[in-house]
Amino acid sequence: MMPLARFTVLDLTRVRSGPTCVRQLADWGANVIKIEATDEVDTGKGLGGERDGPDFQHVHRNKRAMTLNLKSAEGLATFKRLVAKADVVVENYRPDVKDRLGIDYDSLAAINPRIILGSISGFGQDGPYAKRPGFDQIAQGMGGLMSVTGLPGQGPVRAGIPVADLTAGLYCALGIMVALLEREQTGKGRWVHVSLLEAMIAMMDFQATRWTMKGDVPKQAGNDHPTTIPTGLFKTSDGVMNIAGGGQVMWERIVKVLGIEEEAKDPEIATDKLRSQNRKKVNALLEKVTQTDTSANWVAKFNKEGVPCGPVYSMDQVFADEQVKHLGVEMTVQHPRLGDVNVVRAPMQIAGVECAKNPTPDRGQHTDEILGEFGFSAEEIAALRAAKAI
């Protein structure tokens, strides 16, 4: 039995933030039912990239799939029968959509008081921007990330991954787990809702609190850490490497490895505060030496002295790294049509339990099977299909 096997999750999500949320539950054994619109309703065959592509196969693994036309009376009635026996519903529609469909939290709780509804939106469930369509890059801009990403003076730069989408999904999954734990005491469900904007601001972390506590507006720092010096990217004889060495003790270790004891006596860089004020001078001093040897040799030397450091990998180099291989980050899932599909496993490790390894289902693959488990007779299923509700 997987840790979450006792929970049934109805997954109405699309694209990335919602599927990312649900995948956290599916990876640990929750009975996740991916509900997609019927062919007649969704002629574009859904959002989120090609079904057989890396993106879709990654975010929708460990689920079963059924089709359901929520815009039809029969389809909506069917969904409500599923809700009566489910534990969690997750959706990432615009806030007004679930109200129009009649699947808002109050409506679902009237059917099943124990139900937990997880909702992800662009800007929140209410307020002046509630009905706006949300997109990761918009949240990156409005949440402040783009203002601190990139080289000084370069202008705003988006992060290379959909940070707002991913973190909104993670926060929503965490909220759902909190609600499930509380339900064990109260017997009642909750509405958990997260927005891309809120998630992005939360992920700004110390950069955000630099403003809220001190009125400090963070700027772009490029590859340098905004507050910890010297921490940044340094050229080597064959590329670049990262060094992270804030604080006096770490500075002394860096000085020792680089052999710059005399240069480090410069009164302008004698203390952590002074090094922060003279960042360019510090970086130039370090880089003058790091360029004399390879990244691999410097990494070995710095690690020997306990200085955090590392190479800068392209994605192929990431998965070639011996530690990444040892950790088994790449996970093989056997797909009946695509063969072996390599995806990235859940990053947390729980002793004695492995991440589930079931492939992403085809559209509507388990419709009859799922309805049967929820008590629908063969005649009822046939009638739903005739009505184009499934």
C-alpha cells in the first residue's frame, strides 16, 4: 500500500500548475482520476503539449483517465456522483468557471461535506484581477522575479522554468495535505486555493521581505548573490564554476585555496561588510586565479577545504553526473505504446517507499473501469455514452 492510497482525487486540471499539484499526490499512490472533456467538446485534444511528449508524460503520470462532458446535464450529474465518494477535487479554471458549472466549494460540500477542493488561479479567487487569465510569465513579472533576474542594467528577464506555475502547484498540494490532516480531526473538508501571483511573491522570500521589513527594493545582481559575498559565477580555464563563500571563515578558506593571502590583506576587502561594498574588486581578485585551472580541479580543491562550489551543467551533463546517477533522479516508466519513458522522479525520498511508476494514461482510457468502481451499471454507462456525456 502506498502512503496516499486511501485517498481518491478527481483531477480537472490542465497545462502545468494544476497537474503539478496533483502529481505530488499521484506519485505517492493516491487514486487519481484525470477527468478530460470528451472529443466533441475538446476538439483540440486538451492543453499542455502533445500527449506523447515529455511535458505531458511527466506531469500526468500515475493517474487513470476518463472523459466527461461537464457542460452536459448528464456529465455534470455523473461528476457529482463521483464527488460523493471522493476525497479531493483539484481544478485550475478561472474562478468564475466553476461557479458557472456549479462545482464551486459550497456546491461540492453540499454533496460531500468531507470533500477538499484545491483551486489554482492566476490572481486569486476574488478581487479586481480575479477574472483575468493567468500565465506563468505574467506572474513572474508581477511577482517581482523578473526585476531581480538577469545582469545589472539588462532589463527584466524571465526565469528559465515556469516558477510561478510549479510553486503554485506545490503550495496547493501542501495545502491539500494540511486539509486532509485536519479532516481527520474535524471530519470536514476545506477549500484550499492558491494563485500564481501569491505563489510567486512567496517564492521571492528574502527578496520580498527586504522590501516589507526595510523598504529595500532589490535589483538585478546577475550571477552574484544579492547579499552573500563572494557568491557567484567565476571563469576557469575551461568554462565557469560557482563558488559560494559568505562569512569570514569561508572567505579565509577561499583565500587559502587560491593562494591569495597577501592580496587578501587589502584593507578594502578585510571584512564581510567591506567585501560587500567592493564586490567587483573581490570578484576580479578571485577570477584572476580561477582562470588558471580547470573547473573540475577547482571544484576538487574547494571541496577539500569545505567551500561550497560546483560546475555549471547543461541538462545532458546534469544527468551524467555521478551523484545524480547515484540518487536515481531519472526514473523509467513503462508505457504500453511508447515503451520505456524516462521521467524525473519525485525529489523527496521516503524510507521504505518508492515513487509510483505508472505511465500517463491515454485519453479516456479508464472511463468504464472508473465508473464501474463508483457504482455505475453497464446500462448507465451505455446511456452516458449515447448522450455523449462520456
